[in-house]
Amino acid sequence: MGVAVRFAPSPTGRLHIGNVRTAVLNYLYALKTGGRFLLRMDDTDTERSTEEFAEGIRRELDWLGLTTEWHARQSDRIARYDEVADRLKASGRLYPCYESEDELERRRRRQMARGLPPIYDRAALKLTDAERAAFDAEGRKLHWRLRLPNTDGADELRPLPTIVSWNDMVRGDQMVDLGSLSDPVLIRADGTYLYTFSSVVDDVDFAITHILRGADHITNTGVQIALFEALGAVPPAFGHHNLLVDSDGKALSKRIDSLSVAGLRDAGYEPMAINAHAALVGTSDAIVPHTSLATLAEAFDPARISPSPARFDVSELDSLNARLLHMLEFSDVSERLAAMGIPAGENFWLAVRGNLARLSDANDWWQVVDGEVVPVIEDGAFLQRAADLLPPEPWDQQTWGAWTSAVKKETGAKGRALFHPLRLALTGREAGPELKALLPLIGRERALKRLRG
């Protein structure tokens, strides 16, 4: 059976740099192993899930190049969850509970006051048929818990240390003691299913072989392994990557619009800059630009992800974005430049790409080449003599050197005194692309006009 991974966001908000990182890591693993990358919408939270957010997630994944073979929605699979839940109820692995949330909270507080761990005491298993009938008559709503396999069979009310272990793709040997955990609620009092249950059913049905997700799921993984086994399924391989934190070490909020994928796209970041940063931050690898997902996947190894939190620093993404642009060939951007209204050729791109932080910056340099520039005139007499020495066209990259040599010989200016006034007059800027590449693009007519103020 081939590798199958999944990305399972909840469509309750915009795709965010933190959760898209999970998508990128899973996609790269599938690409490297020749596996399948599946998208599943965990949309059982009917109050907060919207089709608008679901469509936004699909759109942003497409923009990043993270194409999916197919996608599923948990809201379309309720009948399947009912079927599996009925089987677990019949076997006694799912058992009904009547406590309200207030009752459970009071019980937890009493346990903590006595120095006991606040885990569920399986009181529902002690109920008699008469007590259950009385609760039903009161109209109490049931919720259902999974009975964890953490007893010796002699006393179902007394959990014992029960270790569930796995070889984590990121962290190596991991273990969770099921004896220290409450039996998890899998079906709420309103009849809806919790993530722990529906996710495992989906992973079994869709033959998911590897699950790569955040470190906040480690304890949940122990519970889910028990659920896989209760369903008679072999658990997939698990990996738990580190979580992103901000520059102060605090958790990233997925509701910060500037860190949504849409916000980063609107701010001018390149898809491959976001992908590379997501894949490389918090690893032992250097954060370097990649021009394709294929090269990024080739270098990807989950074992090189650090167990420590990964710091997201927007200045690091800025640097990565600029370095990526500096690497791109004209063929990579020609259509986008044309869409921006820049009818430029390869010479323009090669001249300016090293000065771009965002692709949109190319607009500014196109204006320098082809638009109106307000020249900065520091020494009009010097610039007039330079204008008189401009050679006739055609020009190439040798023109700048020949011209400035002639100006130097004529005026005696050299170094900054020679080059800086010419740059200010020709571009209106203190710095920028090499003028040997820019001058032929500006052309003689515009150059003369600017030199003469």
C-alpha cells in the first residue's frame, strides 16, 4: 500500500501560517514518497464552519501549489460515523454518561482539592438500570465516552498504568499512559461527533498511512491509537512537528489577518517563499529559497524537525522572499510582469531582480526605465558635460563603462563623485540596479532629458 497523508483543517477561519505549515509538511512527504495528499474538511462544528472558509482554504492551497487528489467533508459522512458508533456501543467500548458539564467541573475541583488527578471516575458505569431510567425520565441528554483499555479486566472502575507507544517520525520513541487519562467523550450531548472519533474513522476508511501534525496532538495520539485498535485497524505512522510561536515566544493566533495565507499573498509574498519557510523553520536545515516544491521535497526529512518551538519572524520571511526573487528566471515571471502592465523583456528582469523585495517592486523600476523621473541635480555643469559625452545608440552593457571613462577623463571626477551624480540624475534614486544594465533600457533620449534637468 502506498503512502497516503492528509491535511484536515476546520473551515472556521482563514488558512493561517501556522496550520498551512502542517499542509506543506504533509505535501512534501507525499511528494517525496510518491504518495497521495488528501484534503479533508473537519466541518462538524456546524456553528462556526462555513462554506466561505472552506472555499478559501481550497483556494489558498491551490495558490501555494499544494494540489490535492480529492477532498472529503466530514459533514457528508455522518451516516458512516453513526454506523461505527453503533458498533462500538454494541461492544461496550462506547458507554453512555449523564453528567452535565457543571457536574463534571465540580467533580474535577473536588478531585484536585484532594490532591487527585482530575480524570473521569467512570461513575456512569456504576449506574443501575433504575438510575438510568430515572435520568432518561428527567430528560437528561446522553454523551458517550470511549472506555480506554487501561484496566486488568477485574475492576473496570480502576484504571492501571497502560502505556501506548509509537516511533514518532519527528520525535522518535513516544509514549502516553492511558491510565492517567479520562475516557474521552466521542459523542456530545447534542449528538455531534468530536474530532477524535470522526478523524480516526476517516483515517481508516481513506487508508491514511502517515499522520504528520502539531505537537499539541501528542496526548490525543495515544487515545486515537486505542480507538484504531478498538476498530480493528492498524494505526498509521505518526509524526508531531513543533509549533510556531511569534518572536516573543508566544503562540501565534490564527485570527491575525496579516499571518493568514491570504494576508501574506496580498502583502506580496511569493508562494514558494511561504512554502520554503514553512518547511525549513524550526529544523536543522538552513532556511534557503527553493524555486519548486520538488526540490524542497527532495531535501525534506521529518526527523530534522526540532522538538523545540519554531519562531516565526516576518523579517526572515522578507529575506527569503527577496532571495527567491533574485533567483527567478524571466520565464518564471514573464506572464505576471505582463499582467502588471510591464511589457519588459529579459534584460529588464535580469537588471532589476536583485533589487526586489516584492515582485510589485518591479513596477517602480519600470517607471525608472520607461516613465517620468524627477532627476536629482547636484551639479548642473557636471551633468551637462556628461550629457555632451553620451555616445550614440545602439547601447549595450559596455556603454556605461565607456561613457563614464570619457566623463572621468573630461572632468577629473572619479569614484563616488563620478558615479553618484549620474545615478541621481538618471534614476532619481540613491541606489539601485547596476547602471551598466539599466542605461541601455533607459535609452539615449530619456538619459539626455534627465541629465539636462
